[in-house]
Amino acid sequence: MVSLNTVWQYLALQSPLQLHSTMMSGDSFNLIKMGVTTFALPALPYAYDALEPHISAQIMELHHGKHHQTYVTNLNKALESHIAAVAAGDVAAQIALQQVIKFNGGGHINHSLFWQNLAPAGSDETKLEQAKELVAAIERTWGGFDTFKNAFSTALLEIQGSGWGWLTREAGSGGGLRIVTTKDQDPVVGGDVVIFGVDMWEHAYYLQYMNGKAAYVENIWNVINWKTAEDRFLGRSEEKNEL
Ligand SMILES: [Fe+2]
């Protein structure tokens, strides 16, 4: 008999991102009653219209309040279902739920990281001088900031379908910087640290930019939070980006 603690460790959803306790009424397997942590939508660190004109208030309201909320809701439901499936010894159901947990758990983590690595254009957080050590590392790695910026933008535009682009620092001390992309809602894994990420799903830009994906990518640079990026690069952030 597998204990619930063992199940939880197996799921390994130990991210501190917006851990929150909420009652989920009507479910026979209640995560809170079982002492299991559930997840909640994190509040944005700025108003919905704060990123205009680069990202519209309408996009932000739908993206955060609807899309991200749905990932959180479905993650909690899937975790409850998974625990019920374990208790029932239903291995087929457990297997079927793995992709649901991966997709919605990744969606929650990715968006939580994304909101924090954006800031209103013109604010102190968006000034490159906030990230002196990170920028120096970028220049060492790519030979110049503009070269990096072009490489990152190109990687974003080469994503086929839905996905994310990330600047990451490889796991371990002295880990180097690299640009990676992930498909759908796959999160960055393997111990690599996310410095910042950009959502390349159509829901992130289509209402404002329509098919002008390149314009979205060009404008996203105006709202990158370089203070958050520096904190993540230097290990000063408590955020985690792994399932
Ligand atoms: Fe998104």
C-alpha cells in the first residue's frame, strides 16, 4: 500500500510558488483535509494596464485572470484525481493523469515566473543597470548584449506552435547562461534556473498584435524586469521553476 506522503513525494510538486490552502468542497478526496498543499493564482505585482502600451490591459486581464487561473484549477483537480486513483489502485487512471499534471503544473509555474519577470516600461526595474552582473555574463557569453538580444528574439520567433523562450543559468556553481525553448507548457527542468521567460502562446499577444508576432517580441524587451532577472541570476530569489 502506497502512503499518501509517498504519492506526494512522487508527484514532487513542492514548488513554493503561491502555495495556498483552499477548500475544495464536494470532493471525496480533499487535498486540504489530507494535509496536501494546493495551488492558487498569484496576484500580479502590478495593475492589468501597467504594461501598456506594450501589452494591453485586455490581454493581461484574460491571460492572468482566465488562462492562468484555469491552469491552477485544473492542476488542483488533477492532483485530487491522482490521489483518488492511487487509493483505488487504478494504475491506468494514474498514468492518464500524468500529462494533465505536467501540462497544468507547468502552466502554473511558467506563468508565475513570467509575471514576476515583467515590469512597467520606464520603471527602475526595466533599466539594464539593475542587472550589472547578469549583463556582464551575457556579454561574456554572446560577445555583446545586442547579439544576445537578437539570438533570444530569433529563438522566440522560431518556436513552432505554442511554447516559451527562456534565458537560463545551468545547474551547479558556475553554470553558464543559455537560451532554451520549451514546447506547450513544459517547464524548465533539470535544476537549471530561469532568469526570465517569454510566453509565445498566441493568447499572450494575438488580441493586440494579431499575426504580428515579431512586433510582440520587439516590444516585450521594454517590459522585462531586469531587477528580477539579476536576483534570479545571483540566486537571491526564492522562486523555483521545477515540478
Ligand atoms: Fe500564457
